[in-house]
Amino acid sequence: MHSELLDAWSRFVSRPGHPFTIPGHKQRSGEIWPELGEVNQGDVPLFGGLAPVKTAVSALATAEARTAVRWGADWCRYSTGGSTHANQVLALAVGSPGDEVLVARNAHRSVLSGLLLAGLTPRWISPAVTDGLITGITPAQLRSAVAEWPAARALFLVEPSYLGTLSDRESLIEIAHAAGLAVVVDQAWGAHLGFHPSLPPHALSLGADALVTSAHKNLPAYSQASLVLARTERLSADRLERAFDLSFTTSPAGSILASTDAAVTLLDSEIGRGLLGELVESVAAARTRLRAAGLEVPGPDTHSIDPTKLVIRLPGGGLEIEQDLIAAGLAPEQADETTLIPILTLLDRPSDIERLVEVVLRRKGTPSRPKGQSLTAEWALPPAPMTPRDAFFARTSTVPASDAIGRISAEVIAPYPPGVPVLVPGEEITASTIDLLQAAAAAGVRIAYAADPTLATFQVVEGR
Ligand SMILES: Cc1ncc(COP(=O)(O)O)c(C=O)c1O
């Protein structure tokens, strides 16, 4: 396997010389503080590290162009700002301030921040949620949203969801295109999709116009490594480029870029495919064992779901199992009373996954509390008297929950799972919204993004 950026990184760390460039650690902070030296050791800038300052942009562009080909895209950039930055780039690229866009309500906070920066007005489509598991927005929902909002410019989807589930993406893309919408897919959790015959295809191969994916989530890349890829039939290459550069650091970490390039090289190699195949098999075996012990574990046989995703539903006791896992050195990415989500990638060996399953089965989850109240498809979106952008720029204050009813939210609040925001800035806080959130919190569900996750107080727009 060969990655030019990784080779460049390697050359620099083995013979850095004494560059009179940033970063200021000059690869010699270990001389005064060994641990600082170690942590700075692998930090190589793009400019003056991976390539001379004057040619670095074209060295990076060459690697990005090769990656675009791997996904069948016309345009690709590597971000060191995570999928958060990548989602913001796409929001800045699809329209103009004041435009409407259709957005699946399980959008990540970063999509919302992109809409806010770009001044786009979201018209939400609520994904169906069955027993805490998002099953996606349906073609029928999209058809009626398109009819209701004919001026919308783009459709924003999250595929797969945080829980690995996938909608009928092909139909959604077809409907959106027929209505003249560009389709932007946040595939943060699916960098590996489309790179093994046992895996569902990635969104670009199904016709989407743009895709964001976190190389650091499912691939062996540095934290913050992300990719943004696009086709330029419905999106402008020039606007994409300007949107990216507008919001990107001018001092990118070459180490992150080199690891991104190497990770995608690995992904698209025989070794990568072999590891992905092994991962699919190990997760299937884990699912079988967990199900045999009576646990509910959604899989490709029961849902449209990424086969490498392991979502373990428990009768309760999830937080105790999390403690067992942490004690065993196997900390999961997400745990609440009733759901456990370990992140599994092509770097997990079958024996690692077996160890994880052993620890879960030792306790198996003991019913400790009533099952967390799930959002359902019938959950009604609250009225939105302000746009997210107006609510963001308004003066805000913090009020007790009892005084928040009837006020306008200044914050995003999303119970995870399923990761559907119950409130976004600009929406009215209703009594039923507060009840729903408090019931989820009482059942041990993580209340993400809220300034006060205990929900004792809420951030609201002042004077409204
Ligand atoms: C669906 C989704 N999109 C985007 C992001 C942001 O990704 P990053 O952490 O790479 O900025 C996340 C983070 O978890 C996410 O879950």
C-alpha cells in the first residue's frame, strides 16, 4: 500500500532538520519536557512539513483528487475539522441566505450549525422511530414535503443514522432530483460503506450530490479527520471550493491529512476489504450470541442497517455493564440504561469483539428502570416562530423548566439514542416537549447538546 502524504510525513519525522516555520515546537520540545516532546512528535504541518510551503497545496490536491475517484466524485477535500466542518461546508455550498432546505430531523448539530451559518431555513422531515430505533424518512414523507415546500433547494439526510440504520436512499434521491433538489448526505458514520460487497453502497454511488464522512470514526485515521466529496452537476465546484476555504484552518495538521490519505488507501485495498469482511462476520457472530442470550440486537435481517454496527438493546442495567466494560478496558462509545453501542471498525479483531460480548453476557442487563420513553413517529414538531439563525443571534437567557413553557428555545436538545433533536433554536418550548425530555432523562437516556442536561433549566430567547 502506498500513500504519498504518508510517505511525506514519514520523511519529515525521520529528518525534520530545524525548520524556521510553524508549528512552534520545532520537533524538539522533548529536549525540555519529554512527554510534551512525545505528544508533539508526530505533529507535522502540511505547509513546510508534508511539502514545501510553496507546493503543499498542489501535493494535497493531488491526493484529494485520487480520493475523489475512489468514491466516484468530481471533487474532494480532506478536512482537519471533523465532519462538523465538512457539514458546514456543504450548507454553505447549496444555496443562499433565506433559501429553504428540507432536512431529516435526525440531522447532527453540525448540520444545524451549517444551516445557521449559511442562513438557510430548515423545513424538517421527522424520521420514523420505532422502539427507539430510527427507521428513516420515507419516500411518501419526502413527496409531501416537496409538495409543501416547492422552493426548497436541497435535501439533507443522515445516512446511516447514529444507530446504523439506513433509509430507502435510492428512492429519496430520485424523488429529490425529480423536484430539482440537490441531495447532501451526512454519512459521518459510514466511511466504509460501499467498500465491501457485504456492505450497503455509499450515497454517491446511489446518486447523491455530496457526502460527508468522518475518516476518524470508522477508519484508522487521526481524530478530526474527515472527507467531503461531491458531484458537480447540481452543485458548483467553485462554490464548494470557496465554502471549504472560507471555513478551513490556514494551518492544517499534515499528520491528520496523511492519516486520512493512508486510511482511504487501506480502505480501498485488498487488505482493507479483507478486514471489512472479517468485521462483518465478527459482528454477525456477536449478534447471534447476544440474541441467543435473549437480548434484542437489530441486524441486517431485521432492519435496513449497516452490518458492522452493533446496537445492543438491554432490559435495563446498561450503565452497570458500561462500568464493567470500562473496568475491563473495553469502554463503549455510548451507553445508557437500555442501549449499548460499541464502535467497531476494521481495526477490531474477532477476539476483541468476543471479549466485549463476554463482558456484556456476564451481566446481560437486569431490568432496573422502566424502558426509556422513545420518540415516536407521531411526535409532533413544535411551532417555530423564529429561524435557527435569528434565535442564535438573539439575546438569550436561562430560565427554570417551569418558566420555559411558551418561550422560544435558543438551544438544540437531542436525546441519544435515537438522536432526533426534540428542540432546535427558534422553536417553541411546549409542556409536552418538556415532559418528553424529562421522561427520557429519567429513564437514563443521554440528553445531548443541552446546556443543562439535567433539564432543570433551559436557554431561551430573551423577550419572546
Ligand atoms: C451524524 C453525525 N454527523 C456529524 C458529526 C460530526 O462529526 P465530527 O465529530 O467528525 O466533527 C457527528 C458526530 O458524532 C455525527 O454523529
